[in-house]
Amino acid sequence: MNRKYVTESLLLRMRSLIFGIEDGIISIWGLVLGVSVGSHDSFIVILAGLAGAIPAALSMAAGDYLSSKSQREVQESKIAKIKNNIRKDKQVVLESLRRNYLHEGFTSKEINPWMLRLSKNNKLLLRKYEEEHGISPENFDNPLKNALTILLAFLVGSLIPLVPFFLLEIKTAQIISLFMAVITLFIVGAVKTKFTEKVWWKSGLEMLSIGLLAGVIGFAIGKVLGG
């Protein structure tokens, strides 16, 4: 396994972790805050938080699994088609590659020795054709790993605003939950810029604003319904 693939795979896992944690915090924080304000009962808050977090995490994991699996099946279908084309009419595939190389600025004199080599090596021909069309089995997502990453990340994120209610009386837990959610959301938003290439503090504030909106809505619902 080459170093480039390992790096890309780790980045994909990190991205899934970050987005899973982000969704977990935002989804459950509003719920927890609303229920705590409306019920004033830590047990009910914990029950509601877990009842919201576990099905949501499973749903996200299932959705990610099916999405990754479908994408992988499409890519595998393309590779199977390329293999079939090489087996049935190699010249069509070679000509397609030749046109791509010419379009990139290579001359026929430069291309001919390379095309001759490709015509004698089907495995090499397949790999180069895949590269030209952005297909590589090494970079295929692993649907199960993706799903488990999202599942665990969402659960971790959802526990951040929920844990204080296990340990503290409800009013103190509300304050600590607020601080934990705010700090974590800003950090997650800032770290996310590794993948989005935005300004880190702007991304952190943006993520924090979205989380605060969820918290305010949860608080308002709890106040209205809970009196």
C-alpha cells in the first residue's frame, strides 16, 4: 500500500470524525437544553439525550454505509467495463489514452514507445486508463469503516453536551454543557479548515453560530412547553 493512499485514507477518516462530532453536538445540544429547561429533571434529560443520540447515530451510519457502498459499486462497475473493453477491443482503449496524452501536449513521437509498452501489458494499460479517468481501487472507500467512524464520532459529539447531566445538578449542568458545547464547536470548526481551506477563526465562529442557534431554539421550546 503506497504512502499517498495511506495519507488519503487517514484524511478521510479524520474528516468523517470531525463532521460526525460536529453533527452529534449540534443535534443533541438543542435537544438536551430544551428538555432540561422544560423538565428540570436530569434523568429525563439523560433519557431524552440517549434516545435522540443512539437512533440518530445509527441512522447516519446506515446512510453513510449505503452511500459509500453505492459509490464503490459504481466505481467497480466502471473498472469491470474497462477490463471488458481491453479484452474485447484493446485498440479503442489505447486510442482513447493516445488522444488524452496528445491533448496534454505530448507529441506522437514521445507517445509511441509508451503506447507500444501499454499494448503489451494489460495490467499497466488498465492502471493508466483508470488514472486518466480518476478511478483507482486503492482509493475506494470502505463502507463499513466509514459507517463505524461516523457512528462513533456522532456518539462522542452527542455525549459532550450530555455528560454534565450525569454528574451535576441540573442548573450547573446546563452551564457546563453550554461551555463544553461552545468550546468544542469552535475547535471543530477551526480544525475543519484543514479540509475546507477556509480561515480557521471564521470557520470556528460559523460552526459556533450554528450550534448556538440550535441551543437557542431548544431553550425556547423548553421554555414555552415547560413553562
